[in-house]
Amino acid sequence: MGQSIRRQGTRQRVPHARELGWDDSLYEGGADGTAGGPDGTSHGGGGAGGEGARAGDGSDSDDTATDGGDGSGRAQRGRPGRNGARPRKRRGKRRILLWISSVLALLILATAGAGYLYYRHLDGKLKKEELTLGDKPMADHKANSAGQTPLNILLIGSDARDSKANQKLGGATETFGGTPLADVQMLLHVSADRSNMSVVSMPRDTMVKMPKCTDPKTGKVYPASTGNVQTNASLGRGGPGCTVATWYELTGITIDHFMMIDFAGVVSMADAIGGVPVCVQENVHSRNAEGKGSGLKLKKGKNTIQGEQALQWLRTRYGFEDGSDLARTHAQHMYMNSMVRELRTGAKLTDPGKLTSLAEAATDALTVDKGLGGVTKLYDLAEELKKVPTKRITMATMPNVYGQGAESGRVFPKPGDAEQLFTMVRDDVPLDGKASKRKPPAESKDPAAAPAETGVLVRNGTGSDTQAPTPQRATAVAGLLAAEGYPKAVADTTLDPTARTEILFPSADLEGDAQAVAKSLGIPVTSAKKSTDVSGVTLVVGADWRTGDTYPKSAAKDESKTPDTARALNGADDGECMEIQPGFTW
């Protein structure tokens, strides 16, 4: 925009002023002053009354500014200036106010419109499905002492070869268009007080019982499995909602949301982030003599990976540690921790271009449950996750043992340790061993009935995926209860496998009775839990008490300590470097 300056009483026209709605008279200054530009700034030395108003504030509340005498860059309105100039009409000022108001209104409307349209654009890209496809209703969360509740999100990585992009990245042409598998499964737990976060992975080779699932799109019913099924097959039983149901059946952990991503999504997200640092102890090439492997090729030391190379890292099994799915899980934890550290360095969260790329990549790549099916809800979720310090993030793997015979090479939840980890998540206990606002379970204020009046059903839960149940175990423990003054304790023939012994009760008025049963046998009172699956006090003898008349002290583990077999990894640990499998170096 040109400027109009009055020197020696001569007037110079401002180019384009009229076309933009400004009156040329606004740029006429007094003989002893200079005229200002349309933004109210002074373009020369101040006039005689240069301290009479603020320079460049654009204020329109005071009409007493004098022509060329106040240093504000405005012409006088309503009265003569010191040089005797005649009063000018207010038409020019009204015109500039109208122009400014119009521009501001257009800017606000344009910005709001663009924001709304972009929001609709992102929102429309999100794919949404049912949270759970199982028949078992999800239990409510337990609030902490401050009335806060935790947040649990199941993260699912699909190996679908259902698009050209996924087929190019996934290879394995014989699987194109086939039933997708949930090859990555991680439960993200955010504590009720938002002080810490835990991520628990279940290896894809884990053998579990599948619950009944109903496909919401076709109505097809997948009956509950009678034997063990590899956990990644859950995705093909109607969708991610069946993976959620499978997790809930195994762990008893309430799941609030799920988020699923495929091959192409991993690549686009990695590209949008701009690279994630990883480390390998030796040169590595994930390719064996048969041509199997992810194809990952890295030099010894730290490397920044993105795009297809990031996908290769997340899929690598051959070449890492012992070449198992457990090694791959550990590598995935290292990648996720590093990604979080990268995002929290600040640069990627403040760069508008990076944010736009991340938003586009994320919404295009994700399938979420309907309760999370909106960009604003994803934003709110991100705000919750940002509250947790990196040093309070813990990655862990479900403790496991290898199967035998026909199921060798597959893994099963490790009796005792796996349930310990699941219990910590259910009870909102931090996996990093640091204190939280959670209070330990208090003994019930409900008075227990007399043992002679308390009915107790005893079930045999000593079996597991790798061990047969101890014969007549329910009968033996019912006899122990009778000796403690519980004549109404009876054995139930139902087999109810559980890693840890527990006493279940259906309602609060029976909590005191359940805790009294626990005390009579030396079982921790924390083993007494409310459950809608029972109709009365029910003692389930777990795999931690297969034999003997006394509950083993070794079974009463510290419930605030993460099992060593979970291989916990702290989010702030940037010194981890992947061990390389012999035969895969170059």
C-alpha cells in the first residue's frame, strides 16, 4: 500500500486508497505534522502535539485528535487544528471503520468456515466400528479416592492385504484379499489420576479361548471356541470388536476404546512424524536363506527410520534376538517409546505443516470404535495422553510360556505372572513401581455372617492351557473350609481355570462374607472380588494352589510389583539397543 505524505503543504495522492475504501482526506496532515497510514502508524516526525495520543494503536474511541498535531497519524475531526484547518466531515472515518469491520468479519467467517470444513474433511476419513462384538457386558470402571477413572484403549495393528498400498507393503500374494489378522495387540492404560501410563502387549502367537462374536455387518455368529486359537485370528471373527471381546474375556480389564491401523497407515504416520530413532547392536538384514523376513537393513548403532523402513522395523522377527514374536514385541516397544520422545521434543507439535500431515495421516489410517469416532474426541484423547510424563510411561509384554507338542512355537499366558500383570492394570497400579493416588482395598464394613451360616461354592480352577486341573481339588478345599467352621461349603463340578485363587461375590452385602472366607484359609483379602458371574460366595482355587492344605506364601505376591517376566521398558530410556540374531548380520 502506498503512503501519502504532506510536505510543505502539498498533497500527494495515496495509490489505491479509494479503491480500498479509504478517504484521501485521511492522509492530509497539518503544516507542522505528518500524515499516517491506514494502520494508524506515523510515518514521520511527530507534530507539535505529538504526545496527545498513542501512535499506531488504531483506537477510534477519541475524536479529539488534531490535524497533524497529535502524532497519531490521524486527521482532525470536528474542530480546527492549530494551523487553522477547517473541520472535516466524519464520512472518511466511518468508511474506514466499515472497511475494517468488513475485513475482520470476512476473516473470522473464512477462518471458521475453513476450520469447520477441514474438521468435516478429517472426520469423514475416520472409519468407525462397534467397540465389542461379544455377548459379555463390559464391567464399569472402579473410581479412585478422588472419583477419577482410568482409561483403557486397545491398539490393533492389522495385516490386511485389502488395498494396493497394503499389498505392496505386505507382500505374501497368496494372502491378498484374505481374512485380516490382528498381528499387533497392545492395551494402553492411562491411570485414573493421569500420572502414569502402561502399555501391555500380547504376542500374536498367544493361544487363547475365543468368545462368541457376532459380525454387525453380516449378522454372522462366530461361536465360542472349544479349544485354543491364536489370538491374532480374533480380527477375522467380525472385526476389531471381537479382538476387544477376546481381551476382556482373558484379562477382565474394562476397555473403553480401540484404534486399529494397517500397513499403509503405519507408513504414512511414520512419514508424517518425520522419522523415529532406533538402535541395533550390529549391522542387520532381516532376510533368511528362504527369502523370509521383513527386509529391514540397518547399520550398527543409531538409525532414524521412517516410511516403509519403519514398517519393516515393526514387522521384523527374523534377525532380532531369538527370531521370535517376543523379540518383535520388544522392538515395537522400543519404537513406540522413541516415537513418543520425538513427538514431545516440541518441534513436531508446533510446526503447522507437521500437525496437518499428522492429522491427515492419522484420520486416513485409523479405524476406531464409534464412541471415539470423531476428530474432536481424538483431540481430547491426545490432550489426556499428553498429561503423562515420558518417564512415567511403561511398556510391558504379557508374561508367557511356550506350548508343548502340536502347540510348540506358540505361547500361553504364564500362570501367576500374567494374571499379576492383568490385576495391576485392572486395579490401576503403576507398572513403574511408583506411588499413585490409589488407595489399597479396605476391609469391608459389612459385617460377615457366622461361618456356619455362610454358603460357599468351591470350584476347581487349577487347570491352565499347559496343565490339566488337579483332580478333586474343589472337594479337597471344601473340606478345608468345613474344618474352619464352614459346613455349607460344597464342591462344584464346574472347571473354572484361573491363574490366581480368588473369592467372588455378586453384591456388596456379601463382601464381608467373602473376605472372611479368604482370611480363614490365609488367602489375601484382595483376592475377594465382586463379579456378576456368580450368584453367591464362590471360591475358585487357582493354578497358584494346585496342592497342599495351606495357601502358599509364594502365591501371595506383591501386587504393586511388575513381574520380571513382563520385561518392562521405561519410556524415558533412550539407551535401548536391539540385540541381533546370529546369521542376520552383514
